[in-house]
Amino acid sequence: MNIGLYQSAASLTALERWQDAVTQNITASQVSGFKKRTVEFSGTEMGEINDGDGKDGISQSGVLPKASYGVNFQAGETQPTGRPLDVAIQGEGFFKVQTPAGDQVFTRAGELHLSPDHTLINKDGNAILSDQGSPITLQPEGGDPVISDDGTVKQGDNQIGKIGVFRFENVHDLNPLGGGQFTPAKDQEVIGVDRPMVLQGYLENSNVTPLREMVSLVQISRAYEANQKLISSRDQTMQRTLETLG
């Protein structure tokens, strides 16, 4: 068995996964609240492989490269926008939003809008939920809302609700969706942040650095080409061996 041939083929698969993550990062680099996708490389043991027959065979330890996806939850840069319906979280936590199907997802993106019935929704049309888990509906004639540091929404002297900010014991157990959204793992506890810090008139940018991602694409391309050459070289060597042996 040509171990190197299998290792190079596995390397190509791992590089393709890395390229998928980098491509996703570049595509979503301008999406508010998006968290960078990462790839971690490791080795998978194949056990001892014997080349040859009988006692004269040479045993080799086979290790195949493996790529695993992850998410970088480092906060992105906070950018002022001046829009009264833009909010950004300082520190830990996520906003909770509810889809039309009733599913609840979590995000750091705080670009909010008003639905026809004056309910606060995000850019995808999903209702942002209060600390009590219900949608927040503004008064039609109440004017622009004022959102305090703890997420409390007021129109004049009227308190409308409080934007919920929630956290998880281990954010790395969250399942990433598109557009910087996440769903909790099964049985993962959703915990309310006691003292959230919410900034009105700001948005959190993605934590992706496009230039670094472009550098990664160059590295992937070179590594991919090198492994292709190794596979081609080993294939030619095997072909010549077979021809020589007849």
C-alpha cells in the first residue's frame, strides 16, 4: 500500500474544507455580527500498515490529515451608525430572535427595523425578543425609541420592553447557521445576562479580516498544487514499477 498516496488524497480533502471556510468568511465579511469560520487540522491514526509479505515486511504507522470546522467568537469592531434602531452588544451575549416558523435563533447582529405592525425585527424579518421571550412592539405615534444600556426600550416616558441578551456556558457548542446566526445544541441552557451592555446607534462588524483570508487562499492554492504533484509523481512511479515487473 502506498501510504503517501492516501495521505496526499486526504490532504486535498482537508484543504477543500479549509477553502470552503475561507470562502464563506470572505463572502460574509460585511455581514454585521458574523463570526469567522475556522478550520483545525489534526491527524487520524490508521494503525500499523505492513508493506511486503512475511517477516521481511516493513511496518509503517499511517496517519491521515483531518480538518474540523470551528467558529471564532471574538467580538468584531463596534461601528457607530447613528440609526436609533441599530444596537450592539458590548461584552458577552447574543440577541434572541424568532423566525416565522417559531424557531428561536441567536445572533450578535443588531440591525433592527419595524414591521408593518411596528414590531422590532431584524434585517431577515425575524422578531427580536425581550428578556421575557416575547416580541417588542412600539407605539405608532410614540416617536423614535430610546434604548438604554441595559436594553430597556422607551418611547417618551413609556417603557415598551427590554431587549433580551442571553449567554451560554460554552459558546463553542452552538451550531452556526447562515448570516451570523446560531442555534443552541440539544439541552444547552440559555442564560440571561444579568447586566448587559447595549449600545444604541452602533453595529458590531464581523470579526473577519478579508486580507488575511485572501492570504489563506494563496496558501491553500499552493498546498493543493503541491499535493497534486505528489500524487502524480507517486502514480507515475507505481506505473513504471508495474511496467518493469511486467
